[in-house]
Amino acid sequence: MRAVVLSFVFILAGFLSGTIYSIFSLLRRASKNIIVTFVTDLVWCILAGFVYILCVFKVESGDFAFFETLCFAFGIVFEIIFVQNIFASFGKWVYNHKHKKGEEQ
């Protein structure tokens, strides 16, 4: 039962990291600048690593198990495949709405 709870925690942590990745992806698409892309990717890697290490030390008391890494990666992949479309649709709506207002003025 403990392994199931730990798996769920690491999947949620991966989902959180994937959500941060989606937000940074919107920033990259909006700017289309190589420096912004580099910085956002670097910050995401640092944040994702921090979230993972925090989960290992806080939840698992520093014990490392391979399934934790798999669950974390699964959470990121799940968010990118299924939820990122919602972020992309919202970003596209904001972008289109902003440019419509700019054309009216």
C-alpha cells in the first residue's frame, strides 16, 4: 500500500513539473527568442530536479527507488500529452484576442 501512495505522490510531482514546463512553453512560443528558450529550459530543469529531489527527501526520507523516477517521468509525460493542449488553447486564445484588439485600434 505504501508503494501505491508513493507512486501517486511522485506522479503528482511529475504532473506539477509538467505544468511548469507547459507554462514555460507558452513563454517560449510568445517570445521566439533563443535566449528566452535557453533560460526557460534551464529554469525548468532546475525546478523539475528540485521538485524530484524534494520528493525523494521529504516523502521517502532519502531512500531512492527506481519506480519513483518512472512515476515522476510518467507524471510529466501525462501532463505534456493530455493537459498541455489546454494550456496551448488558452495561450492561442489570449494571443488571438490580443491581436484582434490591436487591429481595432
